[in-house]
Amino acid sequence: VARKTVWIGTNWKMNKGPSEALAAAEALKSYQPPESVKPFIIAPFTSLQVVAEKLKDSDVLVGAQNMHWEESGSWTGEISPGMIEECGADIVLIGHSERRQHFAETDWTVSRKMAAALRHGLKPLLCIGESLDEYDYGVTDETLARQLKIALHNVAVEDLPNILIAYEPVWAIGAGGRAADTDCVARVHTSLRQVLIEIAGVEIGGRVPLLYGGSVTQDNARSYVEQPNVDGVFVGRAGWNVPDFEKLIDRVI
Ligand code: PEP
């Protein structure tokens, strides 16, 4: 698939402390992705700096998994945008469903984090997705449009070219999940594209990369990227092992 820039990233989640992460970064450093691919890894906070330093001049971008929206202050246990910037990260994940589900993140906090990331020159990777209940009730489109509109409420249209969006249905993520079928992903992404165009016009809204995530594997990754309005895939488990991640990328292109 040589027609477009394809974003392929993996979320390491709560895996790989500094030494394991450094070994993974060492292995990734010399990886040369196909020209159309932009690979990225999303590392836990304690590994962020070593990984970002190791991959500084490589083709692999590095991101954090979460961020607070304030600059500093009495927010025990939180990490500020400036701290992430100082670690050398390029990307920050905002609103991953595991944060929304288990750590009470809301559309309100997501919206503040989006604006804060952009103020610091970080590329936010906004995650949106409907729950199984919302899917069963047939309110997927409304749910995603609401999440997207609130997340982008504090973002200027001219900043939209600097963001990434991942559609990750909650029912498709993690060990108990099942991958969404490609027709469903194509339909949802087309509907998301319409919302983006409504917000920002065709020129800008038409270009924001839309990634699919949720039980993506080496076997099915390519079938998503072939769909209209799918500009990449965001994987968890299938990318934790570096050779597997590289194989997945090579099988998409
Ligand atoms: C994720 O959590 O973002 C994800 C896509 O996980 P997995 O690929 O393991 O389902």
C-alpha cells in the first residue's frame, strides 16, 4: 500500500521498565521502515527518557501514555506536558480507553489535555471508541462524534494537522477483545472523516490521520490499511515484541 503515509504504532502499556525498554529501543534503532510508514512506540513514563534518547535520530517516533493538562503544581502522581517534552517525546496518548475505563478520564479532561499537548509542541494521539453497550444500542456514530467534538473543542483548526486520531472500539481492545471487521471500520472512519470536515473543512479535516486499533495482528493489519480513510493501525499486544512489530509493519506494505 504505497498510496499514503501509513502510521503504525504500538502501545507498550504497563510493560518494559527502563532496562527492557532500552533493549527494545536498541533493537528498533537500526530499523528502516518502508518509505511510506511512520512507526512509533508509546512507552511507560519511567522508560520514556531512555527510549527517546536512544531513538532520537532514528525513524521511530516516541510517545507517552498519558499526561496532566496543568503545567505544574499539587497534582500528586501526575506528569506535566513540560516533563514529557523534556524527556524528548514526540507524541502523547490522550484518552486511551483503559484510562477512561479504569482511571475515570472523561471527555472534559481529554479536551484539556489535547490543548495542553499542542501548547508544548507534542503530537496528541487522541483515542476514541464506543463501549460494547453503545455498540449494541446502535449509538456508535453519536458516541464517537461526541467524544471527537469535545476533545477538539479547545483545539484551533490550524493545529489539527498536528494531531493523530485512533478509533479503538472498547470491545475490540485487549485479551478479551475481538477485532472489528473491516467493513465496520471503513464505515466508522468515513463517518469520523465527515465530523472532521464539519469541524475544520475539507482541506484540513480531510487530512487528519485516522488510525484503527483493537486486536490488530500481523494477519489482519493490512486489511485495515487498505480501507478508505484508514491511515494506519495502533496495536497493543502484537507490537510488544520488537521483531513482531517490525514484521507487522513489513506485512502491511
Ligand atoms: C490498545 O490498547 O490500544 C490496543 C489496540 O490493544 P490490543 O492491540 O492489544 O488489542
